[in-house]
Amino acid sequence: MKLSLVLFAASAVGSPFRRGAAKLSPVTRNGTTLLVDGKAWKAVGPNVYWLGLDENVTPPAGEPFYAPTKASYPTKERITEVMATVQALGGTMIRAHTLGVSTGNPLSVWPEPRVVNEKAFNSMDWAIYQAGVYGVRLMVPLVDNYDYYHGGKYNFLRWGGFDLNQRRDEKNPLVQQFYTNVTIVAMFKDYIKTIITHRNQYNNLTYAEDPTIFAYETGNELLGPIWGDMNSPASWVQDIAKYVKSLAPQKLMVDGTYGINRTHLSIEEVDIFSDHMYPVDTNKLQSDIKLVEGAGRPFFCGEYDWVGGNTANLQSMFKIIEDTPSVAGDTFWSQFGHNAPDCTKYVDHSDGLALQYGNPKNTANQNSRIQLIRKHFIKMSQGKDIAANEPLPTVPCPAPTSPSFR
């Protein structure tokens, strides 16, 4: 079976796979530039938030499933197809929430405070291992601002004695206790240690040691009690960044605040500052870049709407990113694939922003946007110009776990 998959992949028309699956070199930073082996490197790819824990597929009877939040573990085949698709798109990395955020339900890494569910690492280990095999690096947030199925700051607040949930309490000033309460901060650090010191069963590297994970992000869209306040305190950002670097000195740190907080720009331990674009806003983008560049750090566009708005606006955003050396890269929201090993169906998501590579039901607009994204990624990752309408390479389903590169 494995042999036949490899042969199929190798012979597929338009195979996108690159040669080589050697251990990746670390990503480093020199001022506003990210480097690999001393050469400028760009971080481009998708958000794939579900690699460690999913909410979109009900698994077969008997497989782990937590019905209240529809949580389940993604199959190995789904995970591997993601890596093959990122290569086909010319991407270099993935922003992957649930490889770092996994708290508060029975399938989580921490279902309860300081209780470790080792089974939750199975899909996480596979995703990180397969990313390394495919030469795809990972940026991993460590907590979420929201009360989502995979967990976030509200789990730590409740565990710390504050009866808060997002639906009722997102504007409650007590949400700041996540950043300021000594007990909660210590608990969060223990959780971070659980994640970063875990040893991957597939490559025998701890997450701290594995260069596949090039960056940890303090969190996803972190805020205070007022929407847009960017109120994750600078002291907390610095404390968490220092702690991560004490466990994993070679990792880069991303400020996960939702927006560029000027009070954070002097934090030496932060390597990358980030913002999200809903909708795409080139004026905001240029303002963000200027702020971050002035602090001697690279800017990263962590999320953006790839399919809404007009195409010219998306093209303008891509051109700004391509023409600005201090921009580290960007990741669109968000990628899905087949419900593999069932290669006849695609997994859908309710937000209308699911990019399903190769889906015959895609609209002409969706396919042209995917082609535009691939053109942008190849320009960023390889320095090549391709036509905006160049046909998309074939990605086999199921994708090979040990690809035979062409």
C-alpha cells in the first residue's frame, strides 16, 4: 500500500514536490530579515488551525469525539495532504493554532489544569513530523483570545477561580486576570512547558529542539476587555517571550496581540510583530509595516481574507508585501482538504473562508484567487514570476507520507 502511494505520487502529472527531506535548518533573525543558512527566507503559507484537534468532522463510531464542542482528532491522511498542498502552492510554512492551543476538553493536551492527556499529542506529533518531511515550517500560537473548542485564555481564567466565559464576559475587566494574576500566569507557563518539552514520537525531538517549529506566538488575537484595545500588557508579553526562549532558545517569538501595540515595540525578546487583515486594508498594512520597521523587526501578516473584496485590492496587498524587504511573509485564512482517507469529499468550514485546493466545486473566482496566492507565494519563496493563470499542480489524495520527490 505505501509503495503504491509513493509510485502514484511520483508519477502524478504536474507533481509539485521538491527534492529533499533532510532535517531543516533553524530560522534566525538579523534585524528586519529572517534567515535560513544565512540567506533571506520568507514565511508564506496558510493558516491550518485544526492540525492537532478538529471541529469539522464527526469521526467513525468508536473514535475519540467530544460532542459538546464537536472535537475530534484529524486523520493522518488529512494532515499529510495539507503538507503536500502547501508545497504545491509554493508555501514555506503553516500557522497552526492547535499545535499549541489544546486546553479544556477531554481530547485536549490539558483537559484539566496540569493533567496531561498524552493521546492528544498523537496528531500533533504527526503534523510536526510530516511538516518536517515536506520541508514546511510551523508558527504556533500558545493560547487563544477566544473560548473556542480547542481552548484559550478562558480555560485558564476558570481554572484560576474566575467564572468567566466569552459569550457573557468578554467585556468584563476581570479578563485581564489572565495576564496579571500570578497563579494564572504560573499555570500558563506550566502549560507552555508541557507543550514545548514534549518529545515527538516520530522523530525523537522535543518541540523545543525541532527546527520545524520556527516560531511560537504568545497567542492568537490577544486583546483586553474592549475590542481593538490591543491590551495584552507589555510586561506579560516580555515575560512569556523570555520564558519560551529559556526553554527553546532557537525559537523566534511572535507578539500575538491583535494589532501593533506601540508599547510592545521595545521588547527585545519579540522577534516578529503581526497583524490580521479583515478585510484586506493596504493603508493599515503600510502603517503597520512602518511602525514595525522603525523598531528594527520584521512584520508578518498572520491572517487575511483571501476570497472576499475585489481582486485588485488583494493584488495590491501582495505587491506591497513582495516589494518590502522588512515583511517576513503572510498566511491566508484558512486551508482545508479532502476528508481523507475518503478522497471523494472535502471538509468544509462555516466561515466562508475555507480554501479547498483542487475542489471541482470551486467557483471561477475561488480558483483564480488560489492561482493568485500561488503566484505570490512562489514570488516570495523562490523569487520567480509566474503567470497569474498558471494551472495549479496536481496534489494526489491520499498524499504520500514519505514523498518520492521529482
